[in-house]
Amino acid sequence: MTPIARLVSALIAVLVASSAAATANPTPAGPVTDIAPPGQLRTAQQTKPKPPPKTPPPQKSRQPRPTPTAPAILSPPPERIEVDVSTRTIEVTSAFAGTEIIVFGTVLNSQQESAESGYYDVVVVVEGRGATSIVRLKSNVGGLWINTQSVRFDNLPLYSAIASSRPLEEIAEPSVFVANVIGYTRARMFPGRHSSKVTAEELDAYKTAALRLKQKDGLYVTSDYGVAFIGPALFRASIKLPANIPVGPLGARVFLFHDGQLLASQKATVMLERQGVDRLVYDFAFEHPVWYGILTVAIAAFAGLAASLAFRR
């Protein structure tokens, strides 16, 4: 072999050895720019460590949407009444001959279409203060009519007037009136102390007699169609007060009915007061009874003496 051929063979061996060493221990370097033509694999690109995969945030549970429903139909508000009287104070003098009061009111949240529809019924009860009433039975004893028995009713109204839009028996059941003390025969008529011992039948007869006497004196009156509506909600009632009505407070109770059911009630007050000379004499008699008795006897004696002198022959 010639020296030239030996030199070439040595160079080739050195090149092969250095190529194998470079492949076994590569030298770190920056990223190799991919200049290979398309279709060739990248062979010398430095690989970086991949970051850990991100855990996706927990998803919020979605609540199901409510199913749309039709709007609820609201029931109408309950009815109420407001009442008043034409006058709060009535003066009673020696010339008092009776008067008339007007009880009026309105139905709040009224469902009535017109005054003539008759949707509502109204009952007005005007009563005086309660007092003791004694009913006596007269019997023929030896040709003379004398009181033999008596029943004492406590807390019986001295005056009572009932006005209604219709007769009471057409408005509601009797139990409703009993519960609200409406009506004369349904009043609380119970025998009090110092009453004669009577049977149940005799007690009913005394009750009937007491009511009959009150009605005869004009102190218990009834008006079946005394209440009138003058609009869908406004009503009024006219109550006559007789000349012999006892002086004191009067309570006006108003009840609203529909189909036999009590819907609402309200109350107003009227005061009957003595005025003028009657008031002075009344107050003096009750505040100074002894002096009132002495003065009465003195006036009677003076009147008798004056009459004897005037008519002396």
C-alpha cells in the first residue's frame, strides 16, 4: 500500500472514531433550528420537561329551573263596615216630644254591584241601657184584683229598636241572632232575685207580657224594611225615638250579613242628656236628696196655704 493510501485510510478512521464519540456523548446546546426540508423528521431539538396537567376547577351544580306556573288568583279582601249616627248628643227638655236619628254606614271592599241586587243584608239594633223590670200578676181575691205574683227581669233594655233590610227570619238562622243578642224574644230575659217561684210555662207568659208592655209604650219597635242601600256600598236607617224614652246612652249596633253568614259588625253611641230646668232639678234631687225632700214639702205646704187663701169665702 502506498503512503498516500495509508494516509487516506488513517484520516477516514479518525473521522469515523470522532463521529462515534460525538454520537455517544452529545454536547448540550440551544435549540436547533429546524431547517430541514418539509417531510424530514426533527432529530436535534432539545426536549423540555412538560408541566403537570392542570386539574380542572370543580363545576358548580346547576339547580333545575322552576317550571313556570300560572299566576295565583288572589281572593278578594274581607268586607268591613264603618258606621256613624246623624247626631251624637240629644238634648232632653220639658218640651221634648221625641226625635229621629239616622244610622248610616258604608261597606268597605263591597262586592255588591248595585243597591237593588240584594247581595248584602243589614240589621241595625239601637238599645238603651239595661235596668231591672218587674212584671206583676193580678188575681181576683175576694172580689178585689191585687198583685199575687211577680217576676223580676234584670238588665232588660229600657228601649230597643230593630231595623233591617228584610225580615229577620229571611236573613239568617235563629241561632245566629241568639249568639249576637238580636231580637226581642231572643233578649237575655232571666228571672232575677226576689222573684216568685214559677214554672217554665208561667215564665214564658211573664216574658211575653213584659215584651207586650214595652211595645205598647212604644219602647220596643221593629221595622222589617227600615234599612235601605242608596248605592253599592252606602246604607242608612231611620230610627224614631219616642218622647217617653229613658234618658241615658243609646248604643247603635250594625250587622252585615250575606247568605245567612255574619260578615262584620260595628257600633256607635248616642247620648240623651237632660237640659234646662229639668237638668237642674234632676241633679239637685240626686245630689242633695234630703234638701230636695224638705224643699218639696215646703213648696207643697206653701201652695196649699196660698190656694186656701185665694179661695176663702
